[in-house]
Amino acid sequence: MIPIQMVDLKRQYQKIKPQVDAAIQDVIDNASFIHGKQEQDFARNLEQYLGVKKVIPCANGTDALQIALMALGLQPGDEVITPSFTFIATAEVIALLKLKPVFVDVDKDTFCIDIGQTKASITKRTKAIIPVHLFGQSADMEPLMKLAKENNLFVVEDNAQAIGSHYTFSDGISKKTGTIAHIGCTSFFPSKNLGCYGDGGALMTNDEALGDKMRMIANHGQSKRYYHDWVGCNSRLDNLQAAVLNIKLQYLDEYIAARRRAAAFYSHSFKGIVELQVPFESENTEHVFHQYTVLVKKGKRDALHDFLAEKNIPSMIYYPVPAHRQKMFEGVADIPETLPVTDEIKNEVLSLPMHTELDEEQLHYITSAIVSFFS
């Protein structure tokens, strides 16, 4: 059996090696490394895939979040609501811009932002909400966008873990995650569902004026060379990464299908294990399984984590210290005494190997080991 990895990028690369190598060589041969044809082609291709008017490539997903908030014209002290149970970048950029993070809990099933608590957290200083489509599952965007409209708030989707997913509204209209709110942000970190071979990110919007502003902010605030209309930053997706992404974008739906097959194998195998809660899949969205994350009940999570390691099966614990428990936000945010769901699941979550190259032999080995642990 091929050794099991959390993410097997090497085997994925071997399948598309001729295309990727040729694309990279083309960039080198033309010595066009920044703001070139590959980046422009990728932006257009991703726009078409997502069905969105503007895609603005940038250096990474964290920059995308920062640029989005900069473009909205928020002022120091303005409040931005976001879930605590997520990667730190989501809240970090809020504090970086001297805005005030307001932490809310997540839904116990989806691990995405709790709409009721979000509504209860809105004050006269609230200006924006950042939902996170965590682990590949879409947040419940219809009530969230309704709430934002009622309160004249911006919404910025953190779509770093769910690119390719879609959300279906009650009227039957379906949209790709990242294209529903005022701005969507994503990451192309190598382990992401659509990942490059270094760092990369992008913003997306259907507001053309806002898209133009974000493009300028990402390039030192320039409207044209040496004319700076906004305070900006330097955040670029280089052409080598864009060349890789152009190839991998062609396979994204295939990659998602492979992840969903692996997830179905896991969930079927774990039926009847009362101590194991498998990922919830909402009827109105497609889970794209950036992670396959279970909840291990009755205090058995760490023991299972250690047991799997002994069997040479990797597993990961995301996120053991949620944002509202991080030292960096002391004096920056009003820290809630408790976020019940977050404070519970941080001790129960365990992510199993999930990638496009998992084969049936590996899946059988992983699931058999877990079933034996609970037997």
C-alpha cells in the first residue's frame, strides 16, 4: 500500500505533469513573471468557472481578506462579526486594520457561522460580517445576506476552503460560494482544493467598481503607473503560480468528485459508531470536503489521534485554540465568556486524510483501523 498522507500533492502532480511542466516552461521561456498573460488568463478562466464578473488575483488568501476590508472603507473601531472557530487569518486581518473583531459561535452541524448569534451581535458600530465556508461546507448564506441587507452591512465570504462549492437559494437559484456576498476571498495554498505550487489568492465580486478598487489596492493603489489613488499594498499572483492554477482549474470538478467519493466511503464505513459524528451535508449546498472532519465524542479524540499515528495514519486537529481564546486579541476584542459550540467541538474535532489521490486500499485501511478502535 502507498503510504498515507493528509494531502498527497506529489501523486496529483504526476497525473498532470506534462501539462504543468509545459506551462511553467512557457513562463520561463518568455521571462514574463509578474502581471503577464498567465495571470490574466487565469483571472478570466476563474471568472467563467465561478460565474462572477471580477476576479482579482493576489499573493495569498490573507492578503485577499485584508484587501477586501480595505476596499470597503471601514474606519478604526468599526466592528466586524466573524466566527471564532476558523483559521486565525480571518480575524487577524480585522485587528490588523484597527477594526474590532466580534466573535460569534458556529452552527453545531455545519461548523459555519451561527446566524442567530450573528443577529444578536449587531450593534450601531457593526459594518461587516465575514462568514467562513469551513472545511468545504457553505455557510447558510440566504438568511445571512437577508440579515446584512436589513442592517446595511457588508458581507465578505472567506471561501479559502470551499472553492467549487455551490449554495442553492429557496427560489432555486444556485451560486458558487465566494460569489454570493459583496466580496469573496480565497486561497490557493498548495493543500487547498485548488492549490498552486507556492502561495496565491484571489478576490471576486460582481460589483465592477469595487473590483477595480481592489485591483488598485493590490497594486500599491495605482490607477495607472505612478498614479496612486488609494493607500494600497503589494500583493501579486506571479505567472508561474497562475500557470499551474490554469492547468489545475481544468480538473477542479474532477478533484471535488474524488474528494466526495472518499468522504462517502468514510461516512458509510462509520455508520453505527455512536462516538463518531460524521460531517453534516446540507441539502442546499455541495460539500467539497477540503477536510473530512469528524467529532469524536466521550473524550476519545486524543486517544484516537494517537492510535491512528501508531498505525501510520495521519490526522489533524483544527483548530485547538479558537480565535476568542488567542492571546493576540486581548485588549483588541471583547472576548466572550463562552461560545458553547466552539468551546465544545475544539476538544472533539479530528480531520482524517482527505485529498484527490486516496485509493480504496488506503480508505479501507484507515476506516478499518478506526472501526477497530471503537470495537
